[in-house]
Amino acid sequence: MPAPKTTPVQAQDVFRPVLLRGLTAAIYALLSIFWVGADEKVLSYSTAAFLVVTGVFMWQYVTVDSAPEKSRGPYALGAGLMLIAGIATIFATTTMWIGILAAFAFLVTGLVELYVFFTLRTQFPPFRNQLVTGVVGLILAAATLFGFNMDAHAMFGVIGGGAIVLAVFVLIAGFGHRHEMKATAATDGLEAGGTSNPGTDGTN
């Protein structure tokens, strides 16, 4: 059985949280590029904000009515742990602990997104995009976990580099949902308007 197309309701529901998640990652990435003198405090606060806001938008992603019920438990776990890690990062005083907390958050959410991709993408087509974000999350977790000896600026760059990749793919996915919504709505409008030619149905 072929995978169902994204309905206008599904696309409209997920567009906003996906778009905002992508913009959050893009802002973090830009900070990591242009904040040359970043220290542990900058790294701690910016990473905490990134994790907390991302966790919120991830949860909003599956609270829409069209999302499968089975996806809400895993996403609640992933988003909740990311929120906790983000709050804990505020109090982290060393680059090592910031890296550990960030790695934990990316690992958990990466596994959650791979889970929904492999098990639920046929029930909720927007989950087709979670393969890339899940893999990037796992790679980012490994990079931060093994970067204990890096200084704050280097760690900022590592997380920011992963954020760039996440931002690109998440924004592409968001606008892809938006395009599908408009295309499906246009198709439905044509079908609803009728396709009969004048004179073929007894009318002029």
C-alpha cells in the first residue's frame, strides 16, 4: 500500500512548529559563527535557550489533532528530557558539563525521531522528514560527547555546526509541508469545482 499524501490539515498543523524549530536552530548557528569571544557563560545560556525552545516546538509538533496518538508518548519523553537538559545547562559551569547535557538531549531526541520515522511515517507523512533530523541529532550527540577537551568557543562551533544542518533540513521540511498544503488544496478545489464541459451534460 502506498504511503498517504500529506493532507492540508496535517501540513497546516505542523508548519508553524517546524518552521519555528528551524528558525531557532538557525539563530543559534548564527550566534556560534559571529560571537567570536564566547565563553562558558555565553555557551551555557545560549545552549540552554536552544534546548528549551527546541523541546517546546518538538512537543507542539505532535500535539496537533492529525498526529498519531502513538507518537505523543515518545515525543513527550524526548521533548521533556530536552527541556530538563536545557534547564540544567543554565547551571553548568564547565564546557564539559555543557557538552554532556547537550549530548544527552540530542541523543534522546535523535532516537525519538528515528523511531517515529521507522514506525509511524505511513500514518503521518510529515514524519518522513525525521530520518535526517534523527541522524543529525545522533551525530551531534557523539561530537559533543567526545569534545570534552574543547574550549567554550570550539564547543559553541561544534553545536552550531550541527544546528546549521538541522536548520536547513527542518526549514526545507516546513516549507515542503506548506507547498503540499497549497498543492493539495488547489487539487481539491479543482475537483470540487467539477470537470464537466459545457454541453456534455445537457447544459450550455
